[in-house]
Amino acid sequence: MLVHSNESRENVTDADSDVIIELLNSILERIVEGFPEESTSNEIKSISEAVPEPACLDSVPSCREEEKPKCSDGTASSASSHSQEDSDRDNFKLKSIHFDSLKFSIVTQNLNGPCPLIALVNVLVLKGLARLPSSGHVTRDALTQL
């Protein structure tokens, strides 16, 4: 009886995975339909060519602004530690994943909260419209200049 219940769980998991894959593919197809017709599927366009630059990335608080760290007495921390955190905030780790039987490097978040820039970059990477370095890290400037 236990073997039967384990087999049914595996079937449900496979069905759930298929539904998720179909949903992701339909979302990615809708995104590709929004791109200009002059590009072919074999061309790899940079992000700056494929997606218009947003008017102001500073308006997204989760991407640009984080709460300033406080010292034990409640005052703001020194400029040197603030610059260290800025450099950490502007560096993103890359993770290798297998998608559609291919290996891709995608950007992972280094802080909590959603970041539309990371989401756009990862979708374009998975669609083959942009490529990220395989070095393991990428800066915010490199992401905006892709």
C-alpha cells in the first residue's frame, strides 16, 4: 500500500512540474511576441536594444535604496562601511541552471525584495536574447549595459 501512495505522489509531482513548465513557456512566448519583428531567433540582442531603458531605476526602492545601517548608538555608520555596502549591493551572484536542456547563468538577488531589473535580465537570458558572463558575479552597471 505504501508503494502505491509513493507512486501517486510522484505522478502528482510530475504533473505539477509539467503545468509549471507550460506556464513558464506561455509567459516567455508572450514576452517574445512583444519584441520587434526584425530580429531572428538566431540573433542575440543586447538588453539595451531589446528592452527600452526605464525612465528612472531610482524609483524602485528595492533595487536602489535600502535602509541605512545604524551603529549601536543609533547614528548612521561611517562612510567607509557605507561604501562597502554599496559595492556589495551593486554586485550580484550568478547561478548556473539547466533550462530547456541547456545550461544558463542567471542573476540571483543579494537583498530581500523584488527587483524588476533582475527579473528582466533572467527572462532575456532564458529566451537567448542576452548572455551573462560565467565568472560567478556581475555588477549592476554590467546588467544595465548588456
